[in-house]
Amino acid sequence: MIWRKTWRNEISLAVRLLRRDGVVALPTETVYGLAASIKSEVALGKIFQIKGRPLLDPLIVHLLDYNWISKYAYIDGLRVNIKVLTDAFWPGPLTIILQKKPMIPAIVTAGLDFVALRCPAHEIFRKVLKYINVPLAAPSANPFGCLSPTTAKHVQDSLGDKIPLIIDGGACSVGVESTILDVTSDIPCILRPGAISASDIAQALKVPVLDHSPSTSSAVAPGQLKQHYSPNTRLILAETAEDLSLLVKNAFLSQTTEKAAFVYLKRPHDLYCANDIFWLSNKGDYFEVAKSLFDMLQNLDKAEYDVIYCQKAEQKGIGIAINDRLTRAAAKFAN
Ligand code: AMP
Ligand code: MG
């Protein structure tokens, strides 16, 4: 059931469900999350079961603000000033890895000593957190390995029959998952790229930040699979707009029977095969591209295409996160 508009009722229903071992799909600014109270092992188990997610893949825990951290993780003796970090980026799409306290059950962290903490910015998620007054573990509200959900409809279409409540908070404003930053070692290190870049963090902390996300290095964080976020339709990436245009021209000239969709980052000048040409942002703004990326792939996946060709971004800023998601979405089809 998707609820709209009168959020007051939905929020109190969500809190009631979460207090009674239930799970609820909630909007965040990154993607829609499937939330459970960290106090309910039953509900936490449901997250893994509903998503078909392996128990080895740890969950991100969502907090209302900085003041909640010290109850759930150790922040003394770190090289990084967590207050400076959270003042700069919370609420927002930054997840911080810290050493966990016993309040965090092992199922959340896949048995690791470390927990991933985030403070979401979406008004609805924040209200639910405020009223329930307990952290909520929430991975993306989609079947494991599939495209991430950035609208309530995406959640309804893939998991609607398994979730008692989906609160519709509109399209997610960021559209890609949070940046994950490990601050437990000497130098802070990015494990998953997102809207907040290594240089944004380095600037706030005034220290260097390493980028060990799978798209920039061979180091692999727990749960960071090479193949993820995949559509069912074959997805092939083009390095540049020019490369994509060549594929378009070939398809146009060869009169192939294969039905292909072509996705540019920016509206192209030449519109050969116009019906099958798409773009993620009129002017090629990477934040707009990230916002529409999963929605575009979800829609094209449902349309009758044999193949989707998509242009990659330049490897800078949020472009790193866009390429990370695209590369892992396409990994299933590469051989
Ligand atoms: P999502 O499924 O988008 O919520 O992302 C959760 C991801 O966060 C996991 O797949 C891991 O990559 C990462 N993560 C969560 N907890 C930890 C942790 N304790 N240590 C390292 N990475 C983590
Ligand atoms: Mg996910």
C-alpha cells in the first residue's frame, strides 16, 4: 500500500509497525530504504529475507543527529574530528564507519566490529526517527542486486507485496546511495563513492582523504560487490558521448532488428533514431544525471528494449559515483 499527502497518519503508522517487529519503506534523499528498528532482531531478519540479501552484507544504521552517535559507536581517540565532519555533511548523503558499541546487534554489521552510521536528510525519515527515538537500519528497498529505487513506485513494483507500508515522499533528490567513509584508520578512506566527494571531505577536515572505492581501486569493502544495481535488459557502456553517437549511427545505418535505447548524459545535438534517444540532464549537470539515473534505467528496463547503451561520466566529483553504479550495473553483461 502506498500512502500519500497526509504524512502525519503514515508516520504514526510507520512508528507503530516498526515498534511491532515490522519493516517499512521510507524515502531518503539518496534512495528509498527498507527500514527496521535496530532493537528488533525479527524485523532486521525480515530485511534480509524480503530483499534476498546475504547476511554477510552489513546494513547502514540511520540516526537523527550527531548526539546519537556516542551511544552506538566509539568516537574518542580518532584522528578525525567527527563533530567537524558531521557539522559539514549531516544530515546528508555521508555514511561514516566507526567501531561499534554493544547496542548494535551483530546481524546489522554482519558480525563486524564496525558499524556504518548515517543521518538522512529527508523530512519523512527524520520524523519517523524522531518519534520512534531508536536508530533504524535501512538498506535500499529493492530486491538484492537489482536497480535501486528512487520513487515509491519503484518500491511498489518490486517489493510491494512484501512490505506493509511504503511512504511516498516523492522522487529522491540525490538519486545515488551515500558516500561511505571509513574513519577508523589513520587516513580517512572512501569505501563507496556518492554525492559527497573525497575532495569535499578533505576540504572540510583539512586532511587528505583516500579513495578506495571499487571504481578507483582494487580494495573491496564488505558487501561491495562487483556486480550490483543490475537491470534485466543488457546494459552496455560508452566511454564518451562521441562513442555513443557512433553506436547510434551504426544502428541507424545497419537497420538492425535489435531494439536499442541510447542514453546520453546531456541532450545531444543530432537526434538520429529520435524515439530511442534519451538523456539524463538537458545541460549535462552531473547532480541531475545522478538524480535521474536509476529512474531512467528502471523505465527502460520495463520498456521493450533488447539492449540499453549508456554514456559514462567523467571520473570526477559525483561522476565517480555515477560510473561506479553504471559499471556494476553493466558487470553482469560483460564477458
Ligand atoms: P545499501 O545496501 O545501499 O544500504 O548499502 C550498504 C552498504 O554499506 C553495504 O553493502 C556495505 O558496502 C556498506 N557497509 C555497511 N556496513 C558496513 C561496515 N560495517 N563496514 C563497511 N561497509 C559497510
Ligand atoms: Mg542497495
